[in-house]
Amino acid sequence: MLSQHTQVRIEQLAATLGLYIYDIDFLKEDNRPILRVSITRKAPMQKQDYRNSEAVSLQDCQNVSELISPLLDVEDEYLKEYNLEVSSPGLERVLKKPQHYAYSLGERVSIKLMDKSVIEGILYDVDEAGISIDTGKEILSFHFVDIKKIKVIFEF
């Protein structure tokens, strides 16, 4: 896990490029340690506007990687061997952390509730207790404890 100080520095560096850190995960795949940094152009709590949305490019990922790699080498010396991956969070993704909800406002989501029912709609609002979605007919609110799984869905 990265120190809070290092995470803040990574966010600051990404901001110099007009980008935001969606998530930082440290995980292992095939016994290799991977530091996965997901970036986005959309600010937290900003509703999605598909007419003006700008996707993260491969060049954005490379730029962020080149900016944060030296920082990681200096600030977190316990990270001896790891692979750095910088990418967008993806079109269809599971929302797990509070900041994921904040970055996904205005996007179409599918919610599986604890009672196994599934509801789709636009993520309309989020606060510390739960979320609201616009189904197209009404605005529905759900507490986080009632949500089993929520993911962004993309319609082609």
C-alpha cells in the first residue's frame, strides 16, 4: 500500500495534466506485484456529459506513468519490484469505493440489491448514506447497506 503522502503527490502530478486519479490499487497477478493507477478526465461529483466527454488516451497514460515513476522510486522505497500500470477505469466497471460513485455521476448503472432485484438508471446523486438513480420515470434512493453490487453499464 502506498502512503497517504505519496497518493496525494500522485494526484497532484496527474492534476498538472488535467487528469484525476480514479483509483490506486496494489495487487498481485501471477505472483507479480502490480501498482495499478486508474485515471480519468472527469472530476469527482461532476455529472457526465456525453456530448463533451473526453476519453483518457494512451498518451495520457504514458504521461502519468512517466511523471509518477520517479516519485515512486524516491518516496516509497519499500516498493522494490513492481509493475506500474496506468489506464482508464474502463467503460463497464464495478463501483466499490466512495470515490468511484463520485466519479460516476451521470452514468448508467445497474444495481443488484440484497433482495436480488436489479434496477437500472442514471446515477443521479451520492452522499455518505447512499445513492439516488433516475430510472427515466422516477428518482429512487438506496442506502449503501441495501446494495449488493453496482456497476457502470455502457450502451452501444
